[in-house]
Amino acid sequence: MMMIETKKTALVISFFCSVLLFCTTAVAEKSPKTRYYQAESTFKQLLGDQKKQQYRRNWLQCIQQYQEVYILDPSGPWAAAGMYKTGVLYAKLSKWSNKEEDRKEAIDIFKKIINQYPGSRYKAKAADEISRIAGNSPATKADKTYHKEKNTALLPKKNDTPPKPLIQPEIQLAAKEITPITFPKNFSTIKDLRFWSNPNYTRIVIDADKDTTFTHHLLKKDPSISKPQRLYVDLNQSRLGKTFEKTKQINDDLLKDARAGQYTTDTVRVVIDIKSFKNYKIFSLKNPFRIVIDVWGKDGQPVQYAKKSIPDNGYHSPSGSKISPSAIAKQLALGVRTIVIDPGHGGHDYGAPGYIKGTHEKDIVLNLAKKLARKIKDTVDCNVILTRETDIFLTLEERTAIANTKNADLFISIHTNASRDHRAYGIETYFLNLATDDESIRVAAKENATSTKNISDLQSILIDLMQNAKINESSRLATHVQDSMYHTLKGQYNQIKSKGVKQAPFYVLLGAQMPAILVETAFISNPTECKRLSNSTYQERLCDSIVHGIRKYIKETNPTAFNRKNPDEPS
């Protein structure tokens, strides 16, 4: 009996020794570095497939691969990198699972990094993650206390530039032993960061060469570690361009600077340091892809935003009686001090080609804008600013930013229409709103330099960005200008057709803080209207009619606006 037990024991020991030898041999064939990049590949596949993200086993499989990195060599140079990504995965998993244990597991892993790898740069990244998770979720008092008491000693004191990317893990190996990362061809390249500002408004634009998804988060100010309030944007499946200026000093009344870095192997993070702000909005535009960030100060924030449907065009007094928007404008005696005129297209963007060879929209509208600016200065007696005075290219979001930063009271974008059907003709005026017909969608797609299928994306953005009062005022301005153009030109020319006032989502009007319209002056693709648009006399008469429409709008909002200028002039 004793011999049988001894043999059983020997067999069990032999079996476990064999298993241990097999595991040791298998693990030995995998270096931490090799396993890390294998895990990275799995991680990318997971992030790129939402169906995979719906199953917990796929997350745990990826987590296990990263765990092997630090299990293989817990004291090695790749251990902190593997452990950090394990925590990141648990944090992301918690958003899908809504399980508190996943969130706590992420926090526990980040705490281990801080305690076990004090010399690693992942210490600072882990502390930041604890702060972010605690800020996004109902964290326990222990989590918040840990962050408050530990972070001061853990994070860098001089600045909080995003830590060096995971594509260059913290290692002591010779450079020749590091295999450089090659980004997949479908990655977007973040090319540039631009901004415009005044004391109460700043617009930042992040440019990319391809569409990508992004997330953003606002971090609270933390005086204990000398960190200002920050807004960061993470662009997925992206890499930072070689010529990208990683730090842009803004230094206006709202923002300090904007910084960018390759946060992980597949994520570019843009961090904006905030001095003071009241509100902000983030949205994306296409062709090319860019992210627009609008920040408003206390005196420059947008008014009430529209909800899912546009409410009625009326307001209510304290007594409950309805007051029209025009009545409110009259009571406030709103004045128009600055008008921005925007000649569409320019530079390498020729706009629509004319029926007459060598005629282009960009040249016609620049001539019209210059004449219009001169006439407004002479008859309306206000400051007039052109978004461009020469044949240069401006992005659509830059044009609106100019109007906002110049504190314009009106914004008028000048264009010519076009159609494949050369018989199409007429005049129409647009204001920013959801498109109501296929023709409006076509015109918006043409002026946005995008496809009609992207209009649906833009309309979803508009639900969050539209301002009730500005829509009402823009509609009224468009009506006055459209009626004036039609009735004035109809008395002087044959075949003048009013296509009416319409609404559509135009990039160039998006985010405008003042009444804004887009005028399609005529069809440059029509032989008769193209000839007229090229004629100086027609241009003068067209501009006169637009000015008359602007004056009627101002007169309606402020009945005494022109009393001192010319009391005998009819309304």
C-alpha cells in the first residue's frame, strides 16, 4: 500500500514538473518586448471592432497578453508598460460592462505601478488615470484621498506635458535592440493645430488627413500639483505628423496653450490648458477631417441651445404673453456696428466654373464683396471687414472664426450657384438650419466641398449648436436681402427668378455668434446669368439691392438707426 502511494506521489510530481518545464520553455521563447507588441496588435484589433468589444472574453484575452509582459520579467524594463496597459484595458472595459469591480481593478493596477515602479514614467501616467477615473465615476473616498495625498509627490512639478508614448517604452536596452513602430496605412495623421481668439471667444482647429473617431474630457484644476484646468481630446487610430508643432502658445484671456503628443501607439492626445471659460463645444468637419473646439468666456457664451426640434419663434414676457423676436430686438435697440463680408472660395479653391470659359466663382464673389463693402461703408455707416481681400484660400471654419473674433454683428457669405443643368437660374438666400429639401442639401454639399451623405452627420451636430435667437434673426435678415435682390433686379432685367429663402447646414455658418446668411447671387453655370455676373453694372446693382436689404433689417430691429444719417430716406 505504501509503495502504491509513493508511486502515485512520484507520478504527480513528475506530471507537474513536466507542466512546469513546458510552461518555462514556452515562456522563455517569448521575450517581454515581443509579447508587448503582440498584445498591442490584439489591442488595436479590439479597438477597431465594436462587435468584439461587446464580449468580455475578448477584453480578458487582451488583458492576459499584457499581464504576461510583466509576469515574464516583473523587474524588467517592459513590466511597467505591460501593467499600465492592463489597467487601461480594465478602465475601458468598465465603460462597456458598467461593473464597479472592473473600475476598481483598473485603479488597483495603477496604484501598483506607482508603488512598485517609482522610477518609471508610467508612475505619472498611472496617477493621471486614477484622477480621471475618480472624476468620471462615483469613486470611493479612499480613491480620492489616495490621489490627493499621493499625487503631489508623484507627478512632475515643472509641467504636465503628456508622457512619452508607449511606442517608446521605458527601457534601458540599446537603441539597436528596439524595433521601430510602423503605423498602419489606415491611420490618420494629425497635421496641424490652428486657433483664433478674442477676449471672450477662442476657436481651435485640429487638422487631420483622414477621418477618425475621438473622445474628449474636461479635467478639474488641481492647485496641489500646480496644474490648471485642462481639456484634452484623444484622436484614435492616429499618429502625430512629423512637422506638427507640439506646443502652441495661445495666451489669450481664456486659454494658456495647446499641446499634443503621441499618447499611446494608436492615440494622439491634444491638451488645452485653460485660464478661465464659461462654456465649450466640440464637433468635427470632413473633407479634410478636422476637429473644431469653440470656447466661450463669461461674456461671450452662446445663448440657449436648441433641443431635438426647433421651438416656436416666440418668447414670453414675465406676464406670460408672447413676444416676437423682432419685438425683442426693437426693445433692445440693437445696433449694427460691424459687418463681416465673406467672399467664398479663393486660392486653389476655384469654386464653381462659369459657363463662359475662364470665369470662376472665386473671382466673381471677390469683386462683389469689395463693391458690397464699399457701399455698406457709405450708406450704413459701420465698420466692414472682408474675410479675404485677395485671391487666397481660407478654410470654412476660419471664416466664421474671423467674424466671431471681430465681434461682428452680421455675417454675410457671398457665393454663386451652379448646376449641371445650364437652364437652371435664379437667386436664393440661405441661413443655418436643418436642410428641408434635396435641393438645399445639394447646395450645402457644394459649398461645404463635401458629399451629400455627410450632410446627415452635420445635421446631428447642428442639434447641439444652433441658437434659437440667431436662427430667427438670420431668417429675418435672409428674407430682407432676398426680397430686396429680387424686386430690385426684376425691375431692371428680364428672367429674374426668386428661389426664395432656404435653410441648410453650411460649414461656413457653423458656430457664428451673430445673424449669418449665405447669398447665392445667381447661377454661374447659366449662360445669361454668368454673363451678368461678369458685368460691372450688374454687380453694382446687385450689391445695391443687398445693401438695401441689410438697411431694412437694421431699420426693423432699430427704428431710429438711420434718423441722423438721412432722415428723408424711405424705409
